[in-house]
Amino acid sequence: MIIWSGVGIFVPIAMFILALVANFLTDIYTGGSSEYWDTHKWPLAIALTITGLICLLVHQCVIKKEESRILIDKQTGKEVQLRNRHTFFFVPVLYWGPILFIISGVLVVKDLIHK
């Protein structure tokens, strides 16, 4: 089960597409051998890093520019700001960039240690 709100569904779709492209390019570069993709993690790390950058870009260009509504509570007189939420598994799209950067770093370190 995938849980998202707003443009949060963009995160797994972008991850899947970019990982697929990275796998395809790796196979072309290595002459059709899927063994390289299985033993090296840096191509996936690059795909996740690009996905993280795209998540930050989506936040800057789409989400941040959305207009919010301000409502006033009649009983208390306090202002309440309403905004659309854009999340994937309850994590805002903005935070998926750093999360994917950390995962990419772990993959690169893991790849370097196993050499």
C-alpha cells in the first residue's frame, strides 16, 4: 500500500523511472551484462541523488508557490493557515531530497568498502 497526498506520488515514480534509466544505461555501457548493476551500487546512488534534486526542485517550483488560505476562527479569533499537503508516506516532498541524498551516500560508501 502506497500512501501519498498531493504531488507526493511523484517521489516513487521518479525513483522508479530514474533507477530504470540508470540500469538501462549501465547495461549499455557494460555491454549488456547485468552483473555490473548487481555488484556496483553507484549507478543507483546517482539515480537517487538526481531524484532527490528533482524533489527539491518540485518543492521550490510547485509546492512553495501554491497559495494558502487564511481562515479566522470565530470563537478564538485566531488565524489558521490552510495549505495543501504534499507527502509520500507522511513525509513531505521537501524532506525526500535529503533522505535520498543520505541513502545515496550510504550506497556509495557501501560500494567503496566492498571493493
